[in-house]
Amino acid sequence: MSRKQRKRRERRRQRARRRHEGRVEVPLCDPPYRGRVPLQRLDGLRWRVPRRGAMRVDGLVYADEALLPDLEQDRCLEQVANVATLPGIVGHSLAMPDIHWGYGFPIGGVAAFDPERGGVVSPGGVGYDINCGVRLLVADFDREALSGRMDELVGALFRAIPAGVGSRRAELAVDERNFQAVLRDGARALTPLGLARPEDLERIEEGGRIAGAEPERVSARALQRGRPQLGTLGSGNHFAEVGYVDEVHDAAAARAFGLREGRVTLMIHSGSRGLGHQVCTDALQGMLRAASRHGIPLVDRQLCCAPVGSPEASDYLAAMAAAANYAFANRQVMAHWAREVFDRFGSDLRTVYDVCHNIAKFEEHVVEGAARRLLVHRKGATRALPAGHPLLPPAYRAVGQPVVIPGDMGRCSYVLVGGAGSTSSFASACHGAGRLLSRAEAKRRYANSDVSAQLRARGVVVRGASRATVVEEVPEAYKDVAEVVHVVHEAGLARKVARLRPLGCLKG
């Protein structure tokens, strides 16, 4: 698909989205803030967005002074305040240090809602790419084993893992029965097909299966879009990256995760593809109707929502869980194909962890001194369970949950471990570096740059489905992930375990 075709397709989607949202009248109220949002300093890493107007709780932003100017470049702080107006929100409307503007909720936002206090579910708090997430795998060899072979390895991965808009791999024939099983059981459904190992499932969030999925709640259009895309990377910021452990910060946790200096790694970043996008699109009109029927005033139509337990909320949560399970299976299939490639290079790949960063899940957290069952929305935020948590697999219970934080193609990524301080963030941490430039702005600034050649000069081999995608994802389009991770580490949300450096990257 050409650049012009992609632009036309996106314009059609935006027009359809506006028409879709515009059919329902909903009560609107004034947003708490317009323009500059005042921040009250709590300490060097936390800033309060004061409760104002329709806000039910304060906002809480994790950032240091070096990152603050980035937050003021878009309207993400307004969105933090807007989320705080939703019914049933408890604690704070949270913002991780990689926050930037998103649909309804900011990307990098976390919010928890108490069903017993009128709590809601909002598709804007999950996003269009349901269960977009990251899987980290570790190889049996060190980087020296790939000396002079990175072009060969990246080329082999490029042929094995379909990438780009509408990508698919024809030989993955999943019949209707097995596809329904994928939606219901996620990565677990792939074990009988020889595409998943039992040890993989132990090291995936929720065991690779979100409970409550009902495939019958997924529309025919979503099924049509998703079935041929199973096992594909997609486009945009999705990638598969070969790297190596450059530096170890926490020896005990690194040992538990199977990481040591020099060891080769593979990161896969993808989500629920067209199926998840359609599930979100399908839900919006019903959510607008629900907000209107229940008299929920909205400061932004993109925050349309429904009370937990309502038909609209139940329909969305059941379909969302199915899309999330699809995403777990999607990354599992790509991991299987990557294993086939690495096997030809003399190595196995072992799953370290697979974690999602666009999801809404029922979890138990302590609020005002009491344990509560909350619906936690994480949009561009990663679960970060501390040591001893009962949901952790036995291999990680003594150290905590691996938290995989991708950076950009030219600098580095991090593996963290859930920290004790994450109890203040509903067990959440950042999910990446966070964008500084929109894709359009990145293309405008770097249209005449040979990004692939520049990265090769830095020792990184890049293969992309199109030149435009590589330019959109130029390293300068992102914040420095080291600064983002510094905040999370110092705040105690998650601790640094290892730094990864890129060697080769496959882009959609």
C-alpha cells in the first residue's frame, strides 16, 4: 500500500469515526481545564493536577523537571484532568512519564473504577489496539555469535514474520473452530497446534488468556478483519527487534529472567490488529447511547463510557477480552516463527515475559485502606507486580514481574521489575519512551533523510515494509527512554534490571 493510499484510508476512517460518534446526542459539560494545566509539585517525581470543576479526584503525573516541557507540547495534561471526571474513579487519574496525547485518555494513562461506586468502562481508556503489548525472548548465544550475520538474520525474520498494513501469512490455516478457541482461550489455544509451549504460557500476563471472553460478542466485520492477520506484526510503531543485554543493573532479577551481559534478545511489539480496532469502533456508538441514557455528562465525547454491569459495558468487556486473547495468540505465533528462524542460526528462544499495555481488567487493589475489586484501565501503561504477588509465576515470585520497556530503534530499551512503590499506581508503570513528534511531523522533518543508512552507521540493521514507516519511527520522534525509566525507577514503580541495545529491527 502506497503512502497516498494509507493517507486516504486514514481520512476515510476518521470521517467514519466522526459519523459514527455523531449519531448520538450526549450531555456535555465544560472540561476542567482549557489550555495550560497548573501542576503542583509534590516532590521531584510527582506532580498534582488539582481537582477542579467536574473532576472527582486529583490527577497525579509522574515526571521530573527534564520531562515536563514535553508534557506541555500537546493536550495530554488536559486529558488527565478529563479522565478524573468519569464516574466511580478512585485514587487518582494517573499519568506515567511517557504520557502523550491520545484518543480520550492520554497514552500513558492509568485509571481505576470501582463498580460499587458507579464505576464505568471506557473504550478510550484501552484504545483501538486492544492488548497492544510486548514479548521479550532470550536466545542461547551472545552477540558475538551473530558477528557479520545481522543482515542475514534480519532478512530471515522479515520473510518469516509478515509486516505492514494488511499483512498476512497464507500457510497459517486456522479453521473456524480453532479461531473461536483463540478468541476464547488466547495463547493457550495454540498448544494443541504445536505453536505454544507450556512454559510460554506461564510467562504471559494472565497466562495468555483474559477471562470473560465471549467470541459471539465480536462482530462479523471484526472476525473478517482479524482471522487472516493472526501471526502478523502490522504497521506503525510495531516491530520485532534483535538486541543484546548491554548492562545489568539488578543481578538477582537478571539471573531469574535468564539475562546476562552480551546475551541476544528478541522483542516483539504488536497487538490485536484489525480485529481489535473493529471491536473498539463497534463499541463507541453503544457507549455514547449508554452515557446519554444514564445521564453521564461528558467533557469529551471520546470519553464515552457505560456503567459496569450495563448491557453496553458487558458487551464491550466480553468482546475486548476476546480481542486481547487474539493479541496474546498473535504474539505467540510470531514467537514460534522467530524460533524457527533462530533455530537455523543454532539457538532456541525462551520467553522471558509477555505483557500488555492497552487493557481494562478487574483487579484487586487497596483503596482507602480496604481491598477493592476495581476495573483498571491501562492505556500505554504496563502492569508491574512487585515480588511476592500471588499472580506471578513461581519462577518470578521472589523477584517480581518483568516489565519490558521498548525505546527506539537507535538508542536502547529496558527490562524492569515491578517495585514495591507500584501499589500507589495500581501496579502500573510506563510502557515505552513516548512520542515527541507525530508521525506526520516526523515524516515532514526527516523526509529527505536516509534513516536506514543512519541507523546502520550506528550498528543497527533495519528492514521495513516501506521507507515511510521507517521515517515515521525515526529515533528522534521519541523521548529518551532512559529519562522515562529513570523516573519510574526513582519513584519505585519498577526497578531497572537490564539495558538492551538494538542490533537489528523489523518494522511494519
